[in-house]
Amino acid sequence: MKLFFNALSIYIGMIALGIVAYLMQEYGYIKHIWDIWGVIDTSSAVALALLAAVAYYEYVKGDDVIKIYFQTGNKKIDTKLSLLRKEFSRSELLGLLGMVQKDQKERYKLAYFQNPEILKEIQKIQKGDGKEFIIKIEDDEKENFNITDTSI
């Protein structure tokens, strides 16, 4: 809400400056200020259009599909699981893996999630780096999941 009021105050301030510029030229205080104001107005409109395009690109990037893979040794296994970038978080990832575990009464254990570096990998995905997330697992850990072994 604070951002809204900051933007509103800037908008009102710009209108006030425009009115002051017009009145100063109208009453002869400064000549050609209205022409200068027109140049400022046009350039700020172009800048705002560019900022809007960048913001839209970032918004659309949140709809990227992030594929999730297991890796055992040199073998990369397609889990056929995916999340949208804007929904990609540690809890969503762990919940998704919980949905495909074999034993639904007991929680799976993956050593890979015990490493704090995984948070950096998740943050990279959230910031827009990469379109896949690879979970390094051991062969015995793979047996906890209902995933067919389709190596890539």
C-alpha cells in the first residue's frame, strides 16, 4: 500500500509541476518552458513504456515450466514432474516429491536436501536461471519413489 501512495504522490507532483510550468510561460516568467516540459513528458512516457515491457517480461517468465530430474552417478532420470517458476520453492518441491513416494505412511529421506546449498539452487531457479532442477540421489533413495527409470 505504501508503494501505491508513493506512486500517487509522484503523479500528483508531476501534475503540479506541469501546471506551474504552464502558468509560468503563460504569464511571461520563463519563455519556452512549456516546450521543455513537452520534451520531458515525451521522454518519461517512453521510459515508462520500456519499464512496463521489462516488468511484463519478468511477469511472463514466472510461467516458465521447471522440469525436475533425478541424477544417480552419470545417469539423469526424467521424473516427469514439473513446477512453474513462480511456484518453485523448497516446500512445493518437497510436497511434489511426497506425492510420488511409494510408502505414503512414512516420509521419504533424501540426503541431497540436508545440504544448505540446495537453497541457493532453488533461489537461482526463482530468479530465472535455468529451466531444470536436478536432485542428486543414490540408487537406494530412488527406490522410494514411483518413478519409471527413463534415463536421458
